[in-house]
Amino acid sequence: MFQSLTSALVYDEVDVLTGAVFSWCAERRISLRSQEGVSAASAAIDLYLAGYATQDALLAALNDSDSLN
């Protein structure tokens, strides 16, 4: 039971992170596999760990990020 709950949380976190990064890249018409896409993914992980726990919050923070603009 505990393992399935932990797995579900991990999958939810991945969905939040990937959704934000996919949206960020799509808005800019850049490839996820480009250096910019990889940088956005890295920044999204850092932002998630800093407390931006929803896709909308992450996307807004990515849009505001000086290192990605």
C-alpha cells in the first residue's frame, strides 16, 4: 500500500514537471531536446523543489526566470 502511494505521488510530480516544461517549450517553439529545453527542465526541477508545486505555478516561474529568457 505505501509503495503504491509513493509511486502515485512520484507520477503526479512528474506530470506537473513535464506539463510545465512541455508548455514552456511549445510557447517558444523550441525542442524539448534542445539546450534550452534541457535548461528549462533543470530549472523546473529546481523551482518545484523550491515550492512551485503546480503546473501553473511552475510555468509562471519559468516564464519569469531570468536565466531562461
